Amino acid sequence: MSARMIDKLATMVMWLAAIVILGILVAFLVYILYKGVPVLSWDFIFGKPSEIKAGGGVGPQLFNSFYILFLSLLFSIPVAVGAGVYLAEYARDNRLTNMIRLSTESLATVPSIVLGLFGMIIFVNILGMGFSIIGGALTLMLLNLPVLVRVTEDSVRTVPAAYREASLALGATQWQTIWRVVLPNALPGIITGITLTAGRALGETAILIFTAGTTVARHMPNFDVTAAGETLAVHLWYVMAVGLVPDRVDIANGIGALLVITILILNLLVTIPSKMLQRKLGASKH
């Protein structure tokens, strides 16, 4: 077989794989939206849940999902970006940095239910936080850190060395170079990592069952971080596992569609400005 035939065959296989993956994604989205969109309404999205009667909403759960996500990112982004910058710019290739990278990669492979058990033992029991929003956010931070650290390090390393050399040659310190040259150019990649992390965190269930609980406050919005904070994903599990409401299947379908739509909107709101920033940076380079 000639090299040209092998190249065409390989190209066809790659295209076929891409089409299969795209088809699976489209089928999944169409099915979820077909089942769930008819359930969505103003009362369902912003109304209060019901334990027994049909027609309850998911307003508190929707608020808790974004509140816990915001707190977890607030805790994890400074630590992850700092660790990524340290590994990429300051750390030397020695035993300590190898241990940090190994620990980060090992943490990324830990099942979320194990992180949930860890959070329950540390935050719920030992520290006495109980089932709370702050306990869920701190445990969710452990899920966010590995991805954000790796993405930050890779994004910082992709910035051309010529940029650093030019900045240092103009008299800037290493920190000024990192803050004003390296991080702005690495920002699109970091934002992409934050977007992926946020999408995964919004759909997380196991961690929050053990730390944030399966109940919500009686009033909304409730900014008390010590209150229990059931999220959309946890409520989806709850109504299908132990829920008593007669329309629990409709509620589950509605939550599934709402989660998909929410994550898509979140990705668009973050991705579009990131693409614009990339184009702006690309234009400034030329």
C-alpha cells in the first residue's frame, strides 16, 4: 500500500471518529432537551421545591449551584494560578517539583466520592461545619485544583521565551514580567481551564451529597455559608433516589435540561470574550 493511500485511510478514520463523537454528543443533547425543555417554566426554574405535592420548582437549588461554584472558584483559582506560575516560572526541576506535579496528577485521579468522604470527615465532622455550603465549596476546591494547576502551568509555558527576554531587557523585574507580559498572554488558556472546571463542578453530585447536604434554606437567596446547600445535580439524584413527589421524572428531566442549558450558556459567556482576547493579543503581536 502506498504512502498516499495510507494517508487517505488515516484521514478517513480520523474523520469517522470525529463524526461518531459529534453524533453521540448531538444525540445526547437532543434527547435531554427533548425530554426536559417542555418542563421548564418560570415557576419551575425559580420556584421552591416540593417534597410531596407535584409542581415544585428548583429555584434554591439553582442559586446554590452557582453560589457553591463561585465560592469554590474563589478559593481554588488564586491557589491554582499561583502554583501553576511557580511550577512554570520559578521552580527548578528537582525532587520537590516532581513531588508537587505527582501530587497534583494523583489528586486529579481520585474519585469524587472519595473526595466527598474526605470532606465529610474533615469539614463536616472534625471542623464541625455540618452539612453546609462552605464545606461543599471547600471540598469542591479539591476537585478544581488539579485541572487548574495543570492548565495554568501549560498556558504559562506556551508563552514564547522572547516575550520574557524582551521585558527583562527593558529593565522589568521577573515579577513585573510575569504580571504584565506572561499572564496576559496565558490568560486565554487559563480561562479555558476555568470554564471546563466550572462545567464539571456544576454537575458534581457525590462530593456535595456528603458535604453540602440534600436540603435547602426556606428563603431565597440565602447567602449564609453555614446553611445546607443542595444543588441542581444533587436534587436530581435525590428526587430519583428517595423522592416522594409524583412528578419526579418530570422534575429530573427538567433539571437535566436546565443543567445542559446553563453549562452551555456559561461556556458561551466565557468562551466568546476569551476568543476576542486571543484575537486582540494575536493582532498586537503582529
